[in-house]
Amino acid sequence: MNRLVIKGSGAYIPSEIKANEAFLTNDFYGETDKPLEIPSSTVIRKFKQITGIEERRYASDNMVTSDMAYEASLLAIADAGINKEEIDYIILAHNYGDTKAGTIQMDAVPSLASRVKHLLGIQNPNCIPYDVLFGCPGWVQGVIQADAFAKAGLGKTFLIIGAEILSRRLDKFDRDSMIFADGAGATIFHYEEVGNTNKGVLAYSVQSHSIDEAYYIFNGVSYNTTDPDTTFIKMHGRKVYEYALKHVPLAMKDCFDKGNLPINSLKKIFIHQANEKMDEAILKAFYKLYNIDNSPQDIMPMCIQWLGNSSVATVPTLLDLVVKGKSSPHQLAAGDLIMFASVGAGMNINAILYGY
């Protein structure tokens, strides 16, 4: 039996650290476009309690998203020990293209995947690069697409990347701006014989709700300006939280049940690093669907506390940290059953069941 298998991973973690204290001088406004009537120190303290974020990483001024994607890809290719010319597809998930420092203009022509192919110097014309815009679940969706391509006989080796610079899309008057960060994660997948093992991609589930939910995350003007030509990332935080808590556990269960395996065989869940409290609530709700009141203590590694929410980059970055022993005490062993899950703009959700 053939399945899509992870062969290598890499992550680019920007060097610029921005701690919560750096926002003390910000004047925060509410969605009513009026200043909040509480000091910034109180806003930041409550923010930490809810999200778990203490600091985040921002890209240096000389970097754009495709640069970070390239750096992560180099590490993944080296980790996999493959010839770059063997790559059939480069699938790059992002949402804001290449945005240069000091600007807010998105540049995505040529595609970021094409830019990474160019930077890697891949000469093979049969290596097909393309971008995925699917909100924060973009990298997970890229893996799902790669699995479909492989099963259809359209390729065997895939470079799948999640990369984003959100720090250049932030409204400094919006307290939600403290959530977002920059980063890139990349993985090499190969479609290969796995025998009678559970190794590789076993099942997945995808859903999109785009009626009332379509604009829970959107681009909008600053809370302290009427300039309609400059927009920033915005979200209706409460609605996002309620949506995720309602739908993500169900999608995870749908995915897991397709594997026909006992729930206690699941070893790790790599969930999009959006909000610590939200992720914990999703985990609890997922296990509640199996009549389990207390989820396993060590099943959900997290990096949001020091890396923030880097959108499509969070899941592959977290995977690389665990695989490389950089997320103690979390680790993976051959045969471990794991799950990837994400939720984001669209609103889109997805999950993958994977045998490590």
C-alpha cells in the first residue's frame, strides 16, 4: 500500500522578538472606533491571560514572505536528503503575498511558490509551483491536495510550505494586532510503499462555512482613521472563537473516525496556534465527543506563547520543533498516531490523521 509520508521538515523563525511590553505605548481602540477606557497595561495583561502569548517574532526589514519560505525549504530538503530536482510540486500557503517593509501592498505575481522555485534554482520544468490561499488552514490544505495528486498518479514528491508576514498588516490601534506574528514552516512529503503499517496520511476532513461566517476575518480600515485605501487584518474575535469551538471538534472527529482506530491510540494533536484558551477548549470539546471528560495532558504541543500566531506557518513550524526535539517534553516515535487541525478565514476548517 502506498501513502503520502513526511520525509523532512524545516522552519524559519525570525530573529526579531517583540514581547508584550513593547505594546505598552499603544493607544488601543475598540470596534466602535473609540479609545478603550482602560490602560494599555490592563489590555495587555488580559490579552496574555486569554491568548497565552508572551512574545512573538517579526521578520527583519530585508525579508519578505517568499524569502522565509525559501529558508524553511532549504532546511526541509536537507532534512529529507533528496535532490531538489525530484520535487514534483511546490505548494505554498500564504494569505498576504510578499509585502515589503514600510509598505502594505501585497505582491503575489509571480506566485510565491514560483519565487521559491526560482530561489532554489530548480531547473526541472515538471516541478509545478502554485499558491494556496485558504486562511490559516492553508498548509494543512496543501497536504490534502498533495495526497489527492499522489493518489491520482500526478506526482510523488511534494514541498509543502506555510509562510506569512502578518506584522506588516497590523493596525496598531487594534488590540488583536498583538496576536499576529511572522514565520515559515516547510515539509517534504513522498508517496511511497508503507506495507501493512499505519504510516502516512490516513484520512482527512475539510469544511467551509461562508454565509454569515465569510467575513469573521477580513481586511478593514484602522480603528483610528477614515482612510479607505489602507486596510489591515481584522477579525470578529468572539465570533471566530464560537465558530471554532462549534465546528473544529466535529471536523476532527469526522477525520479521526475515518481511520477506524481507538481514540486512546492518538498520541499528538498539532493544532493551529491561534489562541491558547481556544485551542484548549477545542481539545476538551473533541474528547467530550468520545465521552472523555479529561483530555490527555501531554497530547497538544504549543508554541504560541513565544511565537504568536503566524497563520499558515504555525502547524508546520510546530511539527518541526517537536520532530527536532525543540518542544520539550513533546516528542514523536515511529508508529505514533497524530492529527493536524486548523481553522481560519473563510471560514475554513480541516484536519488530517497521520501515522508517523
